[in-house]
Amino acid sequence: MTDTEKMTELLKYSGDGTITTEEVTAAGLHRGVLKNMVDAGKLTRYSRGLYVCNDFWEDELYLLQKKYSRGIFSHDTALYLLGYSDRTPVRYTMTFPKGYNSQSLKQENLSIMRVVPENYSMGIISIDSPCGNPINVYDLERTLCDILRGSGSDIQIVTAAMKRYTASKEKDIHKLMKYAEQLRVKSKVLRYMEVLL
């Protein structure tokens, strides 16, 4: 079996149309096979060490998640992904732990948030992207606290999301208040709750 045939097999079993340099070397192949496949038009280099098969539908959210595994989709992006906003974000928002630094982050069309380590992992869930691939987002209660905490969210989006949340059967007010306490937005959350409940 040639290196190209082995690569085709690896791509077939990847399921998501992506392959990393690490996976190629772990399979006993030389990295040069990636360049050959890029030159042949079968792969596209998405970022350092991450390649995408050209005959797969490109899932930008998933590719960003693979590229920045520590990034969590948050704020307006999470609200949209969780179905609580119908506005497609112009720029995706990802939250990273304070101290995380990647030079390539500055080149992405991303809004970047940073949080202290004790708040970073609170409320992370995995959902399917619109293309059906797994991505990490903050849950609804954490997202509502985040958008109330910052100043960049549109007040109409925030109000509509809070109204929908309070009317939802799945709301978890206890969890929302616990997050609000830790993220120091309890008074803002209480103001919305008093009006909407």
C-alpha cells in the first residue's frame, strides 16, 4: 500500500474530513505525504498541523475547535448555537483561560475573551455544530451570565434571551443564581428575574 493510499484510508476513518500531522506520523507516514496531497488538490492546510479534505463540507466552528482545543464558544455565539438568538454572529466569540496565548489567535476573525482559571471550566457542555460535529460551548445559564457581565452584547438580544429563558420549562434558576454569584452578576440577573418571572 502506497503512502497516498494509507492517507486515503486514514481520511476515510477520520469521519470528519480532517487529519493532523500528529495522526500522520503516528500512522508511520512521513509528513511529506501531507504536502504531496495539498499539491495534488486533495487536502487544504487549515492551520499549522491541521489539514482538511477538499471533498468534505467545511465546518468553520469545528475547525476552530480543533485548532484551539482550549477555546469554548461563548457569549453571543453560544446564545446563537443554543438556539436563543436568531442573529448569526459576525465574529465568533471564544473564551480562553487567562494566560493562554497563541500567536495565531490574533490572525483569526474571533472575539477573544479570557477568564480566571476557576471560572473557565464552569458550565462547559458539548453540542453538535450546525454541520453535526462536536464543539464545546458554555451552557445557557453560564452564557446568560456572561452576556450580562460584558458590555458588548446588544440589549435586545439579551432581553429576548432572558424572556425566552424564564418562559422555558428547562430553566434551572438555582444553577443560574449559583453562576451569577460566582461571576458577580447576581444583581443584574435578579433585576431581570423580578421583571420577567
